[in-house]
Amino acid sequence: MVRSILILLALSLLTPVIGLGQQTAEDPFKRDPIFSKSLEELFGSDQAEMEDDSDSTVTEEAQRAVRRLSYSGLDLGGDIEAGPYFSNELYSQYPNLPMIHFNRVNGLFLGIRKERMQWYQSSSFLDIEQIRPHGFIGYGTASKEWEYALGVEKLIGKSRRLMVGGEFHRATSTEDYHRTGLIENSLTSFFASYDFLDYHQMEGFGLYTVYRTDRWFEAAFSYNRDTFTSLERNTTYSLFGKSSPYRLNPPIDRFSDEIDLDRYSFSFSFNPKNVLLADRFTFAASVGAELADNTSSDENYRYNKYWSQVKFFYNFEPGSVLRWRVKAGGITGDAPDFKQFYLGGIGTLRGSPYKFFQGDNMLLSNLEIQFGRSSNRPGVWMRDYNMHILLFLDSGWTQQSGMLAIPDPEQDSGFSSFNFSELQHDAGFGLGTGAFRFEIAWPLKEFDTEPTLWIRFNPTF
């Protein structure tokens, strides 16, 4: 029975839209696919009549995709795969690795996927309008495991602003997707054995609903029930990184390798696709919560986790852009290690050791100034493909306060004990484009003065 379901899933994944694209000016939530023809259209009788028009459309879309890659990198623009970066804030409450990836747990993973939580045009399924199946199936050559997800979504209303869906899954996932792009990480893993993510298996199901306005706001709720399991390092292969073997994949917690969690998650986002609010300025903000303090979760791991993020972008002179991201988070109760906040290394404090700072309270600031060549195209502040100089300052703080669901008035908790003097600061500079750049960072406190070199295929944010 299970094999039959997986075969049907694989067949359904062969026919849908392949989602390579960008948000349109009219609808920033909608993904505009490059390859937008179904198999029937591709091989139908009117194929010859559409050939010239389709070739022209594909060429234009491909050119736009290359331009977007030049300033948004491999992951953040959603050009290759939507993933958690071009989807709702709660996307990663479900398995979030790309359909083709490489890491020290799965090795080379080959799969086929139809994405969840996307707002592009929905085709009918079983003659039911605005409904579509989604999911994936794939195999890890090192883990020697089949992974899958099977779900369905429905867009409700003529305006298609409300989405409801659900999914069963058994797959590898990560909490570290915000550190570095998932596709970017596959490249650094395969070529140089630098795998910056930590992984776990999640098996269970979830139900979600997402609502968006015409442009600026998106809100979501998700209920998830999963068993999280620790995973081992299953391969040490890399093409050129023989002298720097992979680190071990850490367990999900020091005291348990398998944890059952029931989670109620909420998110609210303003301007999630960074649409310009003015000619030279924009900002985006999001807040979220993951509530697992309930009797259905493992009795040793009951917690509530909260997070928020604000991003500012300001074109203060032609060809010069100030980018600033501020993130904060807090946890009450007893969260397992893999749900804690970690700072240090790529994507956070770029001059500090990897995940050196751990806590249930976190504050992070990434301030960047880019100097490049201005663009003549409206709404584009820096010229595509042009090199720019980057100066940055990273600041961060964590605290392991042992916060309780019912706070102890005699114990400092939350941000009440935060002091600016306790911030760790890392500074540096870089050279490159949005899609490829070199960064050098120095820690200004706590550690020695030796710099850290990063080669990136995405902007930091």
C-alpha cells in the first residue's frame, strides 16, 4: 500500500509546473515560473503554433533569472527552488532540504518535488478547482534511506488569498537554514567538505493555513506533530576537501536521540518579498512563535519559542546601499538542544567560531554597506553583475538563562539582564556580487585577532 502511494506521488510530481521564477510587480507573492507548460501543452497538436512565442518567453524569463542570480544568489531569490527563502515563514516546520542536495548525512540526495506554500497558478485535481497535491520522493546515497512527503493544498476564494493544506512526511531537515543557503551549502559540502548545517529526521504530519493581502501582509498558522530523531554522519566524501573532513552531525539533544513534539506555530510578516516602499528605501519585518508547551509533547521537552526580525535597505547615494538586519528570540521552558539559538560563524557572527554562543535568548545585528556602480534600471540600486565593495559589522548576544514556563521572580530571565557591553562584535570587508563574493572578518572581542575567510554564493540576508 505504501509503495503504491509513493508511486502515485512520483507520477503526480512529473506533470506540474517547475517553479523557477520571481515575484511579479503586480503580485509579489506569486512565483512566475520559467517552464510553465504542462506535458499536454508541450506534446499537443498546437505545439508548433506556440513554439515561437514559448521560445521568446523562456528566453526572456531565463535572462531575468540570470539577472536575479547576480544580486540575490543561489537561494534567496527563489530562482532555482523556492525552499524556505521564497516561501512562508512557517515553511521549515516541515522538511526543508532541496530535492537535489549533498551533505554529510544523506550524501548525494536525488529527488523530485512539487513545492508547498506557493501562490502561483493552481491547476485542478480530480476536477476540483484550485486544489493541488504536493510533496516529494527521493533517495540518499549515503544514508541509504527513501524520504518522502505527501500533501495537498487548496486555494480558497476568487482572489486566492487563503490557502489551507496538510502533509505527511518522513525526511531529513535542518534548523540552520537561516545561516547559509541550502543549495549553497550543498556546493561547499560536495567540493570542499564544508557542511555548515546540522540535521535531524522528522516523521509525522502537519496542517496549515496561510492568508495574504494584496501585497504587504502574510499570516500563517501550522499544527505539527513529529518525532525528531538524531542522524549520524554517513559520508566523508568531498571532491577537493580530503584534508578537512566533515565534523560529526550532533544529536538533537544531550539526553535523548528521539523526541516527540506537538507544536502550534504562528507567523506574521510585513513586506516578505522586500518590495520597495519608496524609490530608495524599504524594510521588511516578521514575528513568529512555536508553542510546544503542552501535554502531547515529550514531558522532558516542553517549551515556547518566539522570534522576530527586521530588515532595512537604504540606497543613500547612487550605487551605495545600507543593509541592516536585526533578529531577536527567546525561549521559555525546556527546549531540546537543536531548538536553541546559536551564534557564531557563517551567516551570524562571521569572525567568531562556528556556533560558539548558545542560549535561549538571542540578539543579532548585521550591518552592511555596499559600494558599487549604480544601475539605470528603475528599482535596481546597483548594476547587475558589477563588483561591489562590502563593509560589515556583526554584533550578537546570547544567554542561557534556564527560563521557566512560570518565571521565577528571583531569577534574571529574558532580556532583563542584557547589557550592550556584553555584545560580541565582528567586523570585516568583502568583494564580489550578490551571487559570489569573498568576505574577511575579524573578531573584536573574546577571541584572537586571526581573520576568517568566507566564500559565499548568497548575500548574508
